[in-house]
Amino acid sequence: MEAPPASFGKQVFFLNPPAVINEVLPALAEAEFELYTSKDHLKLGRYFKTHPNCMVFVNIDADDDENVWRKWIKSLRDDPDCAAIGIGVVTMQGNDDQRAAYLMELGVDCGFIVLKIGAAKTGEILIKTLSANEARGQRKFVRTKCPADSAEFNCKIDKDVVRGKILDLSIVGMAAIFTDGNAPAINSRLHDMQLSLRGARIIANGIVVGIQDHGLDGAIRVLLFEPATLNDEKRMKIRAFIRKASQAQMEMQLLTT
């Protein structure tokens, strides 16, 4: 996974996220932020050296010795390669002395968030913080590459059932390979496409808006979903797949960093 251009937005990490953060992740995903979680600050630190267009929110309650997080944050701030990393702190038990230490002494620039305010208020603060730091960039929608054999589809074209593999996916569309070669022309409207995303079934209409070079397994088409054929439940399933696929790819990347 190469570092995305800054215009693509920022990768947002939650280090050792507590339960309340996991509660608000779906709302942040719905706002189209690129989200990841991690439990290994050392691997994250190495990743940040080559991927500086990131933000991280550190749960300072996650270790018996809070100094672990103060030292780690200081190490990021002292490393020129990590100077651009946005850092925030989350805690259930914050006090004024801690707030001053992190914000004034350690240079935490993305907030000191006390989570006892509840999930709804936490979500509002995080969305405002991420938006203020331009975490979306110029990108409007998060897109993920689909792992092999994880995402497939079928639909009818001229009464024939055609099948294919989804290469990448966002909430608004997908790039797909038509494996049997019966690929539709540009501007074709495909009715009742049946998507299978790791077993989650979604039916939607799509319009072919682009043609790419032929892949090794078939003809590649870019499709946009018709918004009227996606209800909230379908969007939730797509976003859940995107988050899980992106998280799995990130975990593999961190293993090799």
C-alpha cells in the first residue's frame, strides 16, 4: 500500500480505541473518512515515517503507565519524518494537568477529547476535528481494493446471466471484471445487479461510465450505482465491507513495515 497523495485525504488511525470510539466509527465512516485501528504503536510509528499524511488519536488510558504515550508522542514530534502527523488524545479520565501537558508541552494538535461526554458528542467532536484538518482532502468517497474472491457480482444482459469480480468499491460505484467477456458498452444500464461482498448480498442498478484496458481475466468496466436503488441498509453493508477490507490491507502493511 503506497502512501496516497495528500489530495486524497488523510489516513486516520485510532490507537487502542476504547469501546466508545468503536461505537462512533460507523458515523465517521458514513462521513467518508478513511479509518483504521491499531494496537501496536511501534509499528504505527515506523509506518508514519514513510506515510506522513496521517492522523492518529491515542487512547492514553490503554497502559498502566501513561508515560508510555507521552514518550511515544514526543518521539513523533522529535522525528522530522513525522512532523506532519496530526495527533489527538482520547481519554475517559482526563484532567486539566494532562490537558496542558499534551496540548502545550507535547504539541498535540488534534484535540484532547474526554470520552465521558458520550458517543454522540464524541462523534460530533471527531467529525469537526477531522473536517478542520481536511482529512477528506479532495476525495469525496473512500474506495478500497477488494481482496481476491471477496467481492463478486452477477446480472442479466440481453437475457444472459453474466458474472464478474469486483476490483475496487466505494459507496457510489465500482470497477469490475466481466469474466465471461460479455462486457456491456459505455452508458449501458444494468438492472438488479446482485453483489456479494463476503457473503453480504446487495441488489442495485448501475450505469457503465468508463472502460479500462482488458485485465488478464476479462473486460474491465467502471460503474456508478443508481442512488435510488441503494437504501440505508445497503449502504451500511457496503461501508462495512470497505472498512473491513481496508483494515485487513492496512494490517498486512503494518506487518511488513
